[in-house]
Amino acid sequence: MVLSRLREQKKEKTIYKMNHKWNYQPPSQEQTEAAKALAKETGISPILCKLLLERGITSAAEAKRFFRPQLNELHDPFLMKDMSIAVERLNQA
């Protein structure tokens, strides 16, 4: 009985379904020009600037703060799950 059930399960093919539908829209002319302007201002890739603009970062100062934050601008690492366990383990090593 068990063997026949296993054989049946092997015969069935697993079908994976996507849970989300991706809606890609190419950037508008305004977005492309804004990315180019930010790239010129910051000296980084226009592609990366498009991503920054998607995050709401629109100036060189904001980009600098994003890439090189001050310690007081960072999140508390102990907000991560099981961080205290990891710290204890590192202290034991």
C-alpha cells in the first residue's frame, strides 16, 4: 500500500505557480532625465540612480547619506531576530 502510494506520487509532476504578477513599466522620459542628472551630480551609474530615485532619494546629499550613513542614522542591530543569541555565540568563539 505504502509503496504504491509512493510510486503514484513520483509519477505526479509538481507544478509551481507564480503568486505575484510582475508589472514592469519602462521608465518615462522624465525619470530617465532625472536619473541622468543625479548620475552627473553624484558620479555614479544612471542605472543605480534610477534605483535611488525609486527609493525617493533625489539629491546628491541624500545619496551620500544613503551610501555612507552616520552611526546615529542606522537601525539598531538588535531588532534583528536572534541577534542576542548570535552575539553570545561570537563572544564564546
